[in-house]
Amino acid sequence: MAVASPSPKATTTLSITARYIAPHTCIARIDAETFTMAQDDPSMTAKLRRLRRTWTHAVIVGDPAVPYCCIGGLIYRAQQAGFERIEYVPALPPQ
């Protein structure tokens, strides 16, 4: 009897990229779409909820200089969308 393998997205992690543009703009790149936090909250939240259907784990990647308010805002929105596991990984500086 053949066993169905899990879908590729069920075994991978959703990557969310965080950027900061001074003085007060947080940018999130999610699944090839860019959102400005606060301004695009409804569409970003809807996108995360749709993506939650196939991913359970999200990783937020951002430059260590991205303020915590940006990272914390993304963590909160991912939690609200139902992600079971959310991590933050600082991006390594280019060499």
C-alpha cells in the first residue's frame, strides 16, 4: 500500500522578510508580496491567514537593525493568523 507523502509546503517553513526604512516604516515581504505594516495590515493579515492553510511554521528574517516594534508586529500578526511556531532569525551581514 502506497503512503501519500506530505505536500511540499506542509514540510517547509514560510519565510517572512522584515525591513525597516527610517524613520517609521516597517516593510514585510511575504510569499513574493510586499506589505507596509500599519498601512497594509488588512491585506497582510488576510495573506497570512491564507498561507496558514499550508504552513504551520514561520520564520521572520531581518537585519539586526530592524527595530523590535517591526519584528514584534510581525510575530503578533502571524500568531493572529494561527501559525503554531514563529521564529526570528537575524540576517547575516553581507561579506
